[in-house]
Amino acid sequence: MAKQQHEPNKIHAAVEAVVEKRQPKAAVAREAGVSVGVLSGWIQKYQGLAPEDIAAHQQATADTRYIRVMRQLFERHLKKSATSFEWQRREVDEIARELGFAALKNIGDAIYSIRHAREELPDEIRRLAPRGKHWLLLPNGKGSYKFVLGTANIIEPDFRPAIKIPDATPQIVGRYALGDEQAVLARVRYNRLIDIFLAITSSALQSHFRTTVAAFKKSQIETDELYVAVDLNGAQYIVPVQAKGADENVGAVQAIQDVYCCREKFPGLVCRAVAAKTVEVEKAPDGGDIHTIAMMELAIANDFDVWIPRQERYQLVPASMITRAELETYRRTAASQLSAPRRKNR
């Protein structure tokens, strides 16, 4: 059974609603009856394509060879009640030959897409996981990979009211920034969202931090950006940041890699992994863009279960767009947190 195909007209309408009409992605996804992750995948694949071009693309990719090879890979390695298994990249070509297929030329792209949450595994493979679990693809040394079970593959931020922050992004940066991870990182940095979100004082340490990690048999991993920080008690932190644009998914695998990396490379610091994702872009009265960024702290339990201890949404707006009523609400919230505890009756 092949992965579900959606009507090209439906896909085109949903992509146009987000990209051209600037409608909220969550609302468009609900209307289309799909997840935000699926909608993000449509935008990434089909933006700018007419319905007939989308149909042609679907026909070209409706190839069950990949599904059959991956299913055979699982049958070869997956033992009853097993929660993980290792495999070699060369096995894909071996299995393809056994099944009488030509070599799968794009298997490298498929592995990369699954590992970095750009694509989900086919439904036939996902159903092999226990209820409430997903197969995650981790690096495991040169030419080697490891499937493990975790509670999520793609991490979705919850919907919640956004907190308005005066946008401190330099105008020239905002004007020329693209919609990719670097633009998100720039807005996080200029608006000190790490400090605001985690209540620590941080400094950017390094972008595109590449290193090998022993936990993954010396596989090379890359972290989007690293911050170091200190809190009011003097504790010091290492904060790996995973940044995603509006059309990209927050991946559990990258969070796992970031945490394991920081535990190994910075053992004396407290690791607090963060994902920053643009969830909405609106037009300001002056014609500029207003970006809403979801900030999620990501933690790991049971080796590979990624969960969210806390999250917020911050809307970067001109200071004039924060009303007196909103400022009063923020003031009252702060005052309630600072109020002195009542004395007990003696």
C-alpha cells in the first residue's frame, strides 16, 4: 500500500493560502484535514507549482520500490520486542538487487530527509512501531545507521497566545533576511529571545558547530547555533539551538544529537536544548513583516523520548503596536510573580 496521495487541487489551494494569502498555517492545515508538518512538506515540495504540475510530481514519486526495500530492511533486522537495530547503507542496494530492482539513486536524499524530519517514514513502516512510538533514524558511524524508538519524530509547538516583544532586529537585516534557519537565528539573537525565554543571560558561542559524537560511534553532527549562559545563582549553561523556518519541521533526531553532543563536549555545563521556529508571518501597518517565533525547550527521557518542558510564542512587533492594555496585562503578571508571600499567623 503506497503512502496516501492528496488531490493536487487541494494541495495547491492550501499552499497558496499560506504563501500568497498569508493565512495562519495551523488554520489552513485544519481546513485541509492534515497536520502542520504535512502542510509544511507540501509548501517545501510544491510552492509555485500549478495543480497539473503537482499531479505530475506525485505520479513520478509514487514509486513503491523504496517502501518495499525499507520493509525488507526492517524484516531483516527487527527482532520481536526490539526497540532498536543497526544497519549499513550498502544493505539498501543489496536488498534492491534481491528484489530485482535497479539501484535506488536517491536513497541518500531519502535517508537525509527522514533523519532530519523533512519526511516521515512511509505508513507501512510506521505501523511497525508500537502504539505511541515512532522510528527515529540516528547516525551510527561511517556508512552505518540505527533505527530507535522514540515518542515523536516531528515536534509540533502547541498553539498559545503570543507575547509581544518590541522588534530589535535591525531594519536592514529584516529587509534582506530570507525565511530559512539563518533568518530565524538572527531574529533570536537580536531580540535576545534565549535570555527572555530561559531567564538566563546568554552569549552566542558558535554557529554551525560541527563535531563527532562518541554516542553515535564518532558520527559527525552539526548544531545550528550554540550559546553559553549564566543564571542569577551562578550556574553556567550550554544552549544548543535548532532553528526552523515556517516551512520546516522541528526534528526529534536533531534535538537528540544536540543534547548528546553537549553532554559529551561540555560536561561541566547544564544543557538546555531549544528549538526556535517561525510559526506565522503577518503584515504590519507600515508594510513590514511581523514574525511570530515559537520557542520550545526540548528535553530527553529514556534515551530517545523527546518532550517539551516549556514553550512560548513571541511576536516581534514595532513598539507602537503594543497597547497600553497589553502592557498592563504583562505588568500584572510580573507583579503577581514578585509579590511577597503572606506571613503565617503565629
